[in-house]
Amino acid sequence: MIRARVREVRIGVTAVFPEDQVGMLHLWRNWLEDRLRRPVAFVTRSSYREIVDMVRAGQIDFAWICGYPYVRYQRELRLVAAPLWQGRPLYRSYIIVASDDARSSLLDLEGRVFAYSDPDSNSGYLYPRHALISAARDPDAFFRRSFFTWAHRQVVRAVAEGVAQGGAVDGYVYELVATLEPKLVARTRVIQRSPWFGHPPVVARHDISAEEFRAFFQALAMMSSDEQGRSLLRAMQLDGFVHAEQSLYSQIAEMMRADAAFRSSRRLAKS
Amino acid sequence: MKPNLRPLGGLSLRYKIPLRVTALVVLVAVAVTVAIVARQAQQTREDLDAYSVSLARALANTMRSYLRHDDVWRAYEIVVAAAADAGAPSVSATPVIVTDAEGRVFVSSRPREFPVGARLADLGPDFAAFAGTRGSDGAERTVAAAGDRLFYAAPVVVDGVRIGEVVLIASTAALWPRYMEIVRQATIVTVLTLLILLPASWFWARRTAVPLIALAGAMSKVPAKLDDIGTEALPDTGDEIGHLTRAFRDMLQELKRKRELEERVIASERLAAIGRLAAGMAHEINNPLGGMLNAISTYRRHGGGDDLALRTLALLERGLTQIRGLVGALLVETRDSDRPIGPEDIGDVLLLVAPEIERKGGHLVRHVMLDVPRPLPARQVRQVLLNLLLNAAHAIERGGCVRVEVAERNDFLAIRVQNDGRHISEDKLQYLFEPFALAGAEGSGLGLWIVYQIVQQLRGDLTVESRPGLTLFAVDLPLSAATERPRSKDERSPAVVSD
């Protein structure tokens, strides 16, 4: 009867983690329920924006989102932790083409069809745009056509199946999918890797109680110190979750500002 | 024999009817198969058209929001799912292409083949032809054929504005495996049907042919081997073949009767010729014979002469008298002055013959039903009865039986003499009534000849039937001229029956 009155912890998950891994999320939820001694519910939506809006509005308590929306809305969110991938809380963006495609860089894809993952993704949208702007190209005119697949895994599919000739994808998700669906990933090839960025963080709504914040952070931080947690981390190909500072995402914030500047300069040029 | 120009003309019905029935069955089966295949092929095409048009319309509805929101990926997932739809007919229209308002590929289920952003009309001559079928009059075409492709199109319309089009493409070549599958299935069914029908039809056709063949086989024996023809095995059905069989049987009986008649005529003519010859010779012999006997008699009466001459004359007289007896026997004559035959005459004859039979330990069974004299010459009827009874007495084995019957029946005097002794062989029956026919056997060889002559002279009827264990002579003599059997002259010959 006491448990029934205890409110569940609602955690949003975006495509920074392959959202179709329902079984893995289920195990993670069970593990978290054990740690937190509270019911846990994972919430998934079809785009980053919906999850980000929900955590900003306080409809969910925590969310695993991309660094890009975090830096954009950091005043409305509280940074909880960043995952450790290959020993560091960092990841990078991959530009991929079909495995039988001879192109070797993003700039070779001019006039082609390009697949972005999500307009709120750093690796799948902000970085490739920034790379084009840096190379003095207009990212909105460079490709003949571009579209969003709303998930990193689907970018891999779009490129593998030929809907797009190139795509931008989260390097961590790409490597994870490579072990889960090697046949799919084998039909693609990485032609460009971005510099290292802060790995998509776990954030909390800004009005989260100190007690809940601490409990959830400790649960994540303790994952690597128990057998079940390590087994989960192995499946997720992560080494653990660590405390993260805002500064980890400064490069993303830099690119965001550059992109905004480009947009406003173009608006001025038009008018 | 004229040359046979028809290929099957010379073939037996045994094969011809089954072959024709088989050909007909095969023809019908093939025709039915072709009709089924044609219908199935048409149905396949109709199913494809109906399914594809409805799928195109449904997709066009779904595509409205994706086209407006420029959401290539979600549109792609929909068209891929639609193209792989398990509920589709065996041949479905794929790929699926969605174009935008300018006729460029918005998305397709086969992006490598039909890339995003390409102009539909640039994808190939068939596509150019299809693109050319629209727009001239502004009307939308739902189904169009160009080259070896079938196009199914549905416009994507939002608020009256055409913002794109869903195009499904089927290859007519893709229909062929389906058609071949239909043909294969229909062929299997046809072959199975034929496997059941052919033996049955062959069997029934053979059943139709067999009576005709039997009839033809029987007819081929006419007229040479009439006795070899067994009519029992011939079909006795109610149909035309049955009529034919009955007509054939009638014809066969008529032929046998005719042959019998001819044989009797020949026998009769031969006996008549012998009779004429015997009568003529007897007449020619009797004249000088009478003169010679008179001369011997006259010589004796006048006496004289030596002993040797008298002995020689006696020898001559005995020889001449024997010749006269023999000639008299050959020349059987009726004497009108004879008295009518009565029961006592029959009794006399039986009395005469009885010792002959008893001598062999046999017995005589008599059925005499004659109470009053009848108007037939007594001497000759006695002669007939005596000869027949003596023959019978000779024929029986020790302890055998002779049966005699004399009765008046329908104005005929019927005489039946039967014995259970040695029967008369068939070759002897042919010449039974000719003089000296049984030469070498006991008796004079003239007994039956005399019987025949007498029966002839009395206009009666004589038949003999002989088989192992039974020999029967039957004599029917008319008691008045009115009851004489109305027979032609040819028929006056003894009927001979043998088994």
C-alpha cells in the first residue's frame, strides 16, 4: 500500500540510444527499480524534441538527450551524468555512405540526397551543418535534398538501402548497431569522423528535488560496481556514468552559436 | 483392292472406336484446360489491377501528410511496407513510387533503382511513355500500359490541389511465372482427369466395339462355315446391334434351311434317277428274260433231248429265275387291287420278326393302335414294316431292344421303328436308301431301297434319325389323297437326321 502511493520515476529516452532495444531498456528499468526502490517508467517518443519538451515542462523527471538540446536549454535543465564510452565521456559524429560508394568526404556529397537523424541532434544534424559552413558551403543548398529519419539507426538504413547517398550518425549508436545488426552496418562505410564531443548527457527537470537527483545520480554512478549493472553496461557498450560539467559541451555550444550566426547572416543577406 | 486413302480406314473398330473416343476426351480436356487457363490468367490480371488501384489510392491518402511535411523517411517506411505487403495477390505491383507535384521521385520503395529527386520521365522509355499519357487532357489515368510495364496511378490531392502522385509499377513479364504456374496446375489436373477418364472411355469404347467385332467375325464365316458360327455369344441387346444380331440369326437359319433343302433335293434327284434307271433296266431285262424262260418251258414240254441238255437247261432256268427275282425286287410296283391293311397284318409281321429278336435275347416293345382296316395296300405296308423290323433286329446287340409303334394320327398312318443297337454313321446315312448302299453287310442290300420306293409310291414321308444308342425310322403314310402333305416334288426324299 505504501508502494502504491510512491510516484514512479519517469525517464525519457531519445534516439541517442537505439530506442528499438526494448529488451535492454526493460532490464535497465528493473535494475533501476531495485536501486531506487521506486517504480521506474521509460518514456520514448518519435523525436528528440518531444522528449526535450517533456522534461522542460516537468512531465518527466529525467531524460537521456543529446548535447545539442542540452546546451540550448541548459538553463531549464540540470545535468545529471554523462556516459563513459571507451573510457571517456566523449563521442563523435560519423559521415557514412553506402559500402559500394567511392566518395571519401562530406564535400563529395554535393548535389546528392542526405539523411540527417534529427534536427535536435548534434552528431546527426548540427555537426554536418557546421562542417559545411566551415567549408564555406550553404548547408541548406549543398544537398539536392535532405530529410530526417528521426533516429540514428534509421540513417544507417536510409544509406544502406539507397534512399540517401550520405548520412550523419552518432558514432556510439553506429558502433552499437554494428554489433547488433552487423549485416545492416556492413552495407555502409564511414568516410569522415568528427572531433570528439561531450557524450549525450542524462539531464533532470530543473525543479527536481535534491533527494531524487542524488538518488538517481548515485544509481547511475553505481552501475559499474555491481554485476547486473556491469552486464547491462556491457550490453550498452558503455563503461559507466560519471558526473559531467557544463564545460564538456562547450564545443557543441560553439557550433550552435556559429550555426545561428550563419542563419541570421543569410536572413540579412536575403532581406 | 482399291487403295485406302483414309489413314484409319483399314483399322479395326477394336482400335478405331477407342482411339476416336480417346481423341475426343483429350480434345475436350485440352479445351477445358485452355478455357480455365485463359480465365485464370484474366482473373490474375483483374486481381492485380483491382488490388493495385486500391493500394495506390490508399497510399495516396496516406502520402498527403508526408508530402506536405516533406517527410521522406516516414513515406519511405510506408511504401516499403506496402511493397512487401503479404496480403497482396501472387503478383503485385512493385515498386511503389511517390512523385511530387513536379513529377520528381519524392520517395520509392526501390531507391537505388528509382532515386529520390529523379524525374519520373527520365527513368526509362516506358516511364516517359507513361508520363506522356497524362496531362494532355488533365484527366488522371488509373491504369496504363507502356512497354512491358503496367502503371497504376493515384493522385495525391490536398484541398483540391494535386501535390503528387502514387505510381505502382508491375512488369507484365512478372505475370508470366504466374501464368506458367496456372498452366502447370491446370495441366496436372487435366492429366489426372485423363488418367481417370481415358481407361474408362477406352473400356466403354471397347465395349461398344466388341459386339460389332463379334458380329463381323461371325459374318465373315458366311457362307462357307455355317456350322462353325456360334450365335450364343453374339450381343442380344435392345439397340441397333441387337437388331442386327437378330437379323443375322434369322439369315443364318434361312441359309441352313436352304442348304438342307438343297441336300434333300440332290438326294431325291439321285434316288429318282436310280429308280428310273432300275425301272428301265428291269423292263429291258424282263422282256428277253420272259422269252428265255418260255423257251426253256416249251423245250421241256416237247420232251426229248439228252440228259446233259436237261441239266444245262435246269441250270439256266434257276439262274434266270434268280435274275427275275432280283429285277422284281428292284422294280417295286403298287397293285391297286391290293386289299386294305388291317390290324391282323401288323400282328402277322410282328409274329414273323419276333423269333429273330428273341434269338439275340432282345425284346420287342409294341404300341399298335390300329383297330380297323385302313385304305392302304396291305402287302406293301407289310413289306415296309417287315424290312424296317428285320433291319432293327439285325442292328441290336445281345439283349437289345426294338420298339415299334403303329398308329393313326391326323389322317396319317404313322409307323415308328426304333432300336438301341449300332447307329448308322453319317457318311452311310447319305446313301442309306440307295440300292446296295450297305453292300457287304448282311441282307440283300435292297431292303431300304424297297421301303423308300413303297413310301414314295404311297406319297408318304420317310425320315431316319441315328445317333449312338438310338436309331429311329419314321414313316408317315397319308390315308387319303386329301391329307397328302402339300409338298413340292423336290421334297420327296427321305429326311436324314444324324447326330
